[in-house]
Amino acid sequence: MAPGPPALALDLARMQALASSEASPPAPDSAWTDVALPGPVAPAPGLSRGGAVWYRATFEAPALGERDGSWAVYLPYLYEGGQVWLNGTQVGEVEEDSSTVHVRWERPHLISLPRQMLRAGDNVLAIRAAAATASGSQRFPVVSVAPRAELLPVHDRRLFWVRTLPEITVVVCLLMAVIVLCIWWRRRSEVLYGLFGLASALWGVRTLTFVIERMPSHYWHLWRTVYLGATGGFVVVLALFSMRLAGIERPWLRRVLLGYWLLGPGWLLLAGPQGEPLVNRWWSAGLIPIGLAILAVSIRTVARQRTLAAALMPMALMIAVLAGVHDYLIAWDDGALAQLLPHWVGKRIFLLHHAANLLLLCMGGLLTARFIHTMDSLEELNRTLESRVADRERHLAESFARVAQLQRQHAVSQERQSIMREIHDGLGSRLFTSLSRVERGDMSERQIADVLRDCIADMRIALDALAPDAGDFRTALGNFLFRWQAQLEEARVQPSWTIDVPDSAAELSAQASLQLLRIAQEALTNVLKHARAHRVRVQLRQHGELLELEIVDDGEPARSTFDPAPDAGGRGIANMHARARQLGASLEVVHSATGTRVLLRVPFAAHRA
């Protein structure tokens, strides 16, 4: 991930060390001690803790030409800051702790060596490493001296892994936490989303330790408490996530995990800055068994679900647990790991924040897979519901079609019955009565002709009103007025027609149209045959919800009466009242000295087609 310096670099794996608080390198004849690097800053034989530790070494540099680039000193880490001196002159400085500022440098350092100060042949390099007042294990690295162009790629690679990538992690984790927690806030039942969002937020805060390298001293202890809480909280939330995913409901276990989470930050707050090494060493070690338990629960989940998505979590957890153990051993300078991998341990590359990124990706991928599966299930359910709705709509359409067909058949049957009833009660009855009178010799030729004309008029009215191709009421009314105009004028009666009805009158049903025209025909027949009138006025108008038909003649009062006699073929005032009752209408017949007034009021709304 961060390979060592180039082959041309001078790796100073052995240097001399001396604990001293002097501001400049101690004299060469001081009590310098040979040490192997990488190694601890203070605990070398003869060195005391506190202040600073000076390291010195002599290296040989070639003579630099005009075209040769400058040289540099590469320090993979210098956590507490310090100084770099070349041949007795300070050439670089990394800020150290002060009374107002606390530093913790995670980044590598590349200190340029001025060309004019670098001698051909032997050069003396001295480095001051500030010692931490409270630290678990402070280390000093192998120092590399080489042309700057050769060391720069090494420096940049390590800078990316220990500084740039954590910055990216912080931004991505915090943004992801905001998004996922908003989703959980809207859907509180999705606990896994809430746990994933909380884990992302905690890991983003924890990773700030690689980003925040300098802060006011009075905030440092509080920040370390927050860092410790974020680290433990991340592990505990992972445990809760795994339990939820596996369907394990153990309230007491949740309380134990939450209690252990709070124990570390609380302990550190009470112990103060001097207690940080102890808390870090023992409380952080307790997180390893929790990580192993999470791994066991995840493996159990894989065994039950047997899906590729579920298998990703144990693999990522195994990597994270191993990375956590690795970082713990490196942080506390475990001798066993140093014996197995001495070169790697000296680089002090921590892997947990990379493994945790992988773990968060797997958690997000798992939730994404669950979301996609849920959406697929919903789509399948929608397709099933759509199919059922389509089937039901098809059945309903078929039912409606059958009902419509039955309604049409019923309407045709009703129409046939109406026509038969009209023929039987009207035309048939009149013809039968007239035939009986003719057989008895009671009718003259003129009477027979009158009866036949009346029958033809009834037939025309029925055809105008009931025939399928007869049109609407206005068409039937027009034909009726046309025929009666000629008959009245032939009898020297001057008709006056006033028709004032809206277009909605065309929606009058066929039966209502027939009965209304029959009543008008009865009234006009009386005017023509009995009243000896000179003028007749017919008005058809709409008054509110009523359709009013008014017929007024100026006939002689004594003769302007309806003939109710049986030989009148069923006509007369009784017949008109019967037809009005069929319409639910009211009929008024008023005789006066100036003639007769017939007024029919039909409720229009009850007889729409």
C-alpha cells in the first residue's frame, strides 16, 4: 500500500540517540547510544522519558552538479513533531506541542536539504523527535535520505493512504449518514437503515483523527474522548446491526453492549489525559471479542439465509477484525508481530480504517440488495394486483354487456307491449266498435269515413312517437302540427301555434310524447267536430320543471264540450284524464262564455328519455 523508498535512497536503519531537552543537537562527544530503527523514542537503554530525543547519523552524499536536483529527508511519521538539522544548521521543522496547541501528525514529512549545505562526502544529519507526555507507544522510523525526485512518489503514496483517503472517508461517511438517517427518520420501522446511518456517522467522526492533526490544548482531551466513543460506538452498532439482521432479540445483550460502549469514554473522562494509555490498552482490547462475536453471528446468518449478499458481511467482518487486531498490535508495539514482520511493522500503516470502509460498503450493499428485493416483490405484487384487477374489469365488462343486452331486450319487449297495448286500446278498439256498428247498419258512409280518418290519425301519431327511426319529440310534434294545420284550415278554423320549449324537450321519452300528442289530438278533435270554433290557439311551453300544453278555442259554450259517449270510440274527457294520469300530469278543462280552455301540466324531469 505504501512501499519503501527507492533503491537509490540511503536508509538510515541505525542511528545514535540521546534524550535531551536542548534546542540544538548535542555535541558529538555526548553520551550518544546506538539504536536500531524503527524503535521506541524513549525506552532505549540510558534514555529517560520526557523532553525530546535527538537522533544523529552520518551519511555520504555525492557531489551535486548544476543539473542535479536537490536532496531531501523522508520521515514516514513524526507524530509529536520535531526538527531536522544538517551539518549543524536547522533545515526543517515540524510543529511540536506547546502550552496552547496539541499536535498529532499522521502525515509523512519530506524535508528538503538546501544544495549549498549538502557537502560532497560525509554529512551529519540530526533529528529532534519530541516526546509525548502521555502516549501508548511512540516510535521513530527508518530515515531515508535521497534525491527529492526519488522520495516524492513515496511521500505522496503514503500521504494518500494516511491523509487524503481518510479525508474522503469522512466526507462520504457523514453525507451517507445524513441521507440514510433521513430515510430512517421517515420510516422508523426500518431499523437496519438507522443502524447503518449511525455506524457511518460514528466512523466518519472516528476517522477525523487522521484529519485533525492540530487543535487547542484544552480541547485535546475532549476530542480524544469523542474519538474513543466513536470507535467503541462503531463496533457496538455493528453488533446491533448483525443481531438485527440475524433476527436475534436479546434486550439484556443490547444493554450490556451499550453499557460497555459508554464505559470507555466515561473512564477516560474520569482518568484524565494521563489515563489515556491505560484506557486505550485495556478497554480497546475488549472490543476485539465483540468483533469476533459479530463475525460468529454473521456466519450464523449466512448458514441460515444461504445467499451471496449475506455472505459478504462475514467476509468483510473477518477482514475488519483482522485489521483491528493488526492495528492494536502495531499501536502497542507487540514484539511477536515485530518478529514476524519487522519491515512492515516499522512502516506503522494502520488498516482498520480501510477495512471499515470495506465493511460499510458491504453493509450499504446488503441494504441495497434488500431494498431491490423489496422493490421487486412490490413490483411482482403490483403485477399480480394489476392482473387481478384486469380480470375483474373484464368480468365486470362482460357483466355490464350482459346487463345492457338484457336491458335492450327488456326495452324491446316493453316497446312491443306498448305498441300492442296502443293498438288494442286505441286503433283496435275503435275498428272493432266501428265494425260492430257497420254490421248492425248503424253507421252511414260519412261516419265510416270519419272513423277511418281517425284511425289513420291515431296510427300516424303512434308511428311518429314510437317508431325506432321517428327521431325526437320535436320531430313528432312538427309532423303533428303539419297535419292538423291542414285539417283545421280545411274546416275554416284559424290555428295559432306558439311553441316555446328548450332543446332539452327533445329528451322526452317516446311514451310520454305519444300520450301528450294523444291528449292534444283529443282536444283538437273536439274543437274541429263539436265546438264550431273559428279560431284555436295552441301553446307549448316550459314553466320551471313542468311542460305545459294549453289549447284555447272560441267555440260555442254549449257545443264546446267533450263527447264522452261510448260511440265516440274511447275519446272524451275521461280518456284525456286517463292519459294524464299515466303521465303523472294534471289536466284542467275549463268552459266559459268565450270558449274552452284545456291546460295540461307534465313533470318534465320524470319523463326524460
